[in-house]
Amino acid sequence: MAFLEVKNLHVEVEDKKILNGLTLSVEKGQVAAIMGPNGSGKSTLAYVLAGKDNYKVTEGDVLLNGQSILQMAPDERAAKGVFLAFQYPVEVPGVATMTFLRTALNAQRKARGEPELSTPDFMKLVRAAASHLGISQEMLRRAVNVGFSGGEKKRNEILQMAILQPRLAVLDETDSGLDIDALKIVAEGVNRLRSPERSTIVITHYQRLLEFIVPDVVHVLAKGKVVKSGGKELALELEAKGYAQFQGEAA
Amino acid sequence: MNADVRAMKTPTEQALSAAFVAARGKLPGNGAVLALREQAFREFDTRGLPHRRVEEWKYTDLRALMRDLYPLASPPDVAARVRANSAGKLLGGVEIRRIVFVDGSFVSELSDLTPEPGLSIGTMAEALAKGDPSVAAHVGQTFATDDVAVALNTALMGDGAVIRISGGAALNRPINLVFMTGSDKPSSAFMRSLVVVEKGGKATIIESHESGDAQVNAAVELVVGDEAQVNYIKITQARAVHVATLLATVGARAQFNSFDFTADSSIVRNQKFIRFAGEGTKASICGVALLRGKDHVDTTLLIEHSAGHCESREQFKAVLDDQSHSVFQGKIVVKQHAQKTDAKMMTRALLLSDESEADNKPELEIFADDVVCGHGATAGALDPSLKFYLMSRGISEKESEADNKPELEIFADDVVCGHGATAGALDPGLKFYLMSRGISEKESEALLIEAFIDETIEQVAHEGIRDALKFAALKWLGTRD
């Protein structure tokens, strides 16, 4: 059984149908790329997995390790190992980054019945993860994402991923708005977290990111369902031919 | 004449009149003081308790809210004094001088009267009884107003503090005027205090109210001299009905910071009349109110710029749960000749419940230096930087259940004035972000509410007091359902 199983998922947002019977499996340890044109439902899938409000599932199910997560609140899903790296990480003024990271980590540990991390151990963990990603102590002292550049916000997402060590990481267009240097830093951060114990979904428009994070499988999404799956060469094919060939198929 | 100009007296109004007649001979002061009382009483007797048709009291209808009058408090007995032992506990960890009033009377054994150079401490009852000219010169003179709650206070004023900080003196410790109820029976108290900080004096004064089932009408007259630096903090935890007035006049080149913290209160009216009477003064007038249940907290400001080149910043926030109701009425008046005034006012309400209500009414009244200017100028655009100033922490822009009525009249060029009022719920996007990291809904909300409150509490300069207020706010949050 795959670690993540999305079965015939139908989702509406404000009475508009976005996902139309999406079926997808991601194995343990697998890196799956999801590509597709604008409006194909990529970000909707990411939000539905993380449990955002106002996404109405009308049919189908999502199983994580065999257990349905659709009735769970976002924090419960996080404790089960779901992590969404946001396409647009929000600024949270007044909440210090360190407080946020510690509160999140300890909440997850508590939910899993693990003891809280001591302050020195926590600091050590954050410092190590931050230095790999080129995140300065000064950035850590600021409020969450406040005054961060686009690239810094994306790096901060990967920092959170490194600290929270999720079992299912969903990266929603993590490459958007990044220059090539920032893209490399982020991709290296993600690659460092590749593990047989972790499943990863990389959502992207472009093949470029997949040169740095090489996927095991590529799924093409169009009009709310998976229309084609294949190996990493599928990404190159898409780059050459575009998405037009699939737009008709799903209709 | 309108039939409702003077409606029939309510039982509470009748009781107040009877209380005045009965107490007249016993209240401290004769001669000029008595004349002042009589005049104030006539003002009340003619107009009655403030009610909703009085614009300034529109949202806090005392006539309806005070169904009856509690008996005037008597000096505290032994049991009441024992109950008052916890006086000022919110600031328990802060190195501070406490001056304690229980049930409206000064209690010396709970007060710290250690001498300090440049500081004199007395009581209002004694000053009025003696006809102390240095006190008489200020009482009723700091800020002229026809407000009936103030008139009622003047008519019935009993005890209170008289604090004077002499020219150039800097206090070692903040002074905490603590007003609390010790009686276990309902009571009413009318307290009047006077604080004078002379030229160049430096002081932090905290007015704390901790009351049980008590109707409190407390007024403080505050005179801030030229070049003085004064931090004025009011902490209110008051059940039943609490009406408090600050009447302040601030001199030139002074620094004046005022901060209100209100929580665990039933019906509170905090009104402040503040005049900038000398040039070059900087002021911040801020506050945080935390409301739940059926709590009602009304903050009403009249900020008068009578002299030019002053800067004032007002920032008031309310967090509302359940069926609570907050009111903010802030009026900035810029008088003729008060050129180069820089005044900004901001209020935000965070609605945690669909049933809570926030009414915000900022007003500006700005008069030009001459008639020509007044005719020629039109309403100016709001300072664009204000938009940034108004953006606050963790709040979505969604308006809900809120009544915002900004009024704006500008007839001058050389002023920077602006105000803003918003009310909204917690930003669901921020909440989702925190929850997606495993933080529970309750804790996510607490983090965001704390950030919202802290932004304003950070205005409190004194570290120990600031921390104590943050802790009190956290405690309030911690008891949220």
C-alpha cells in the first residue's frame, strides 16, 4: 500500500469544481512531481492535503498510511506528518520565528507522545538547519516571514520542513519567484531531506526545478485529474511540447 | 420644547440627588469647595445621568445601565482592610510605591509613605477639608468640561490622592494609586485625585482599580508642566459600573505617555480630556481592552491641540469574545494657531465571536489659523503613510459586526492628521499557516491575539510594568474557553 493514496477526489471551492476525480499514489520514500497548467488544480490538491478551510470534498478520500485524513484539522494532519511548503508563505507579525518553530515542533511531539525538546537541543537543531539554508541568526530573531524577501520566505519554509521532519512533504511551487541561486539552495535543502521514510510531492509549472530535485515519477494534472504519469523524462517532454496536448483529453 | 429634554428622573437619579443632600454636610470642604459642589450638583440635577441621546454617551447609556444607586461607601472596617491586602497584585513583582484607597478612603497602613526628595503625597479629603490653596487652584480647573459624570464626581468627591512632583525632580519608583473595594456589600464611591508634575519633573504614575460589586466614579486631574516627562498608566479590573475621567493639561516640550489596560471588567467608561497647551510636546495615548461575557468597555477621548508643533499618537485596541461590546470614540480638536500639529489616531477591534460588537467613532475637528484658510481649504487626503500605520497584526480586513463612523473635518494645511478604525476577525490565512505546522487552533489563536495585544503594550516604557501587563493579558487569554 502506498503511503499516500488519493482516491477519486472531487473538490469544490465556492461552488466551483476544481478537482474532478483525482487519483494518485505516492510511495514511501518516493519523490513525485506534479506538473500542470494554471488552473489544473495543483494548489488545490496541496491545500486539500493540508486541510485548508473552504475546500469542499464532495467525493473520494485521502488516505495517509491507510488512514483517512479528511476529517482531521490541519494541526492533526501535521502531527501525522503532513507538511505543506506554501507557495506564498504568509507574514505573521508579532510572532517570533523561534517561538513559532518551537511551539510547532513541541506541539507535534506532544501529539505523538514524545517529550518536548530541551532549549539547548532545540537551538542546536535550528542552528544546524538554518546554516545549511543560509538563514542568519538575525532572520531567526525576526517575526515569522516579516520583512523576508521572496527567496528568504521559501528558504524559511524548507527550514521548517527540516525541523519538523514530515513524512509527507508537499512543496507547492517552491520555485516560483526564485532566482537560480536561490533555487539551488532550496533544492539542495529538499534533497538533503530525501529519505526512504519520507514521501515528497513537488508541484511545479516548470521542468527547471526538476533538474535540481530529480523526481522518481511525474504526474500531469489537467482539469482536476491526473491525465498522464511517467518517469522523469515526462517532464522534458512537457517542456518541449507544452500542456496543450492534455487540455483536450481531460475535457 | 422637546418633551424628552428632561425626562422624569429615574430612581437612580433621585437616589443620587438624595445622596448629595444627605452627604452635603459631611463631604470634605467648605466655602469655595462647597460652592463648587453645589454648582456641579445643579449641573447634574438639571441634566440627569448621561444617556444615549447625549452624543458623547451614545453607546454607554448610564441612565439605563445604572438601575439603582448603591449606598455610598463607608470607610473600610477591619474585614475590608484584610480583604484589601492583595491591593495592587497585578504589579506585585514591580518595585513600586503603593498608595492605597479602600472603599473610597485612604488607608495609610497599606500605603508606602517613605519620604522622597521632590515628592509630596497627601489626600484629597484632607486638602479639601483644609481648603489647601495649592489644591483648590487645580480642582475643577484642569480641563473645563460640561460632562455630567465629571459634575457628579465634583459634587460628591470624597477622597483621593494629591501628588506633587516638584520642578526637576525625577521619581525613583513609579507611584501606584490603588483603588479597591474591600466591602463585601455593594457600594458606590466618588474619588478625586490630583497629580501635579512641575517643570522638568519625571514620573510614572499608575492608577489601578480593582473593584467588586461597586459603582465607582473616579476622576484624576493631571497637570504636566513644561519639559516634564510623565507616563500615566491606568489599570482597570472593575466589576459593576466604573466611570473614570482623566482631565489633563500638558505643557510645552513635555513628553506624555498614557496607557490603559482594561480586563475582567463589567461596565467601564474611560474618558480622557487631554489638552496640549504648550508647543513642542510629544504624546502617546494608547490602550488595550480585553472583553468577554457581556463586558462593556467604552473609551472616549477628547484630545485638544491648543498649541502648535505637538505630536500625538493614539492607538487603542480591543479584543472581544462572547457578547461583549467595545466602544471607541476619539475626537482630536486642533485649535486655531496650533500649526504643525501632527496627530494620528488609530483603533482596532479584534472580534473573536460573531456576537461581539465594536463601535468605533474617530473624529477630527481642525480649524485653520484664519477664516480665509478655513474657507479655501477642503478636506485633505489622509497621509498615505497612515495606511501603513494602520495595518496591524494578524487581522483580516473583513469588516464584521462593527459600526465604524469616522468623521473628518479639516480646514488647514499645516497639519498632519489622520485616523483609522477597523474591526475584524482573526485572519484565517494566518491561522491556517500556524495550524498547518501542528499548532492547535486554540494555541494558534492565542499566538495571534497575543501579537495583536503586544504591539500596543510595547508602548509602555517601563519594562517591569510592561511585562506585568503582558503577563496579565496572557493570563486572560489562558482562561479563554
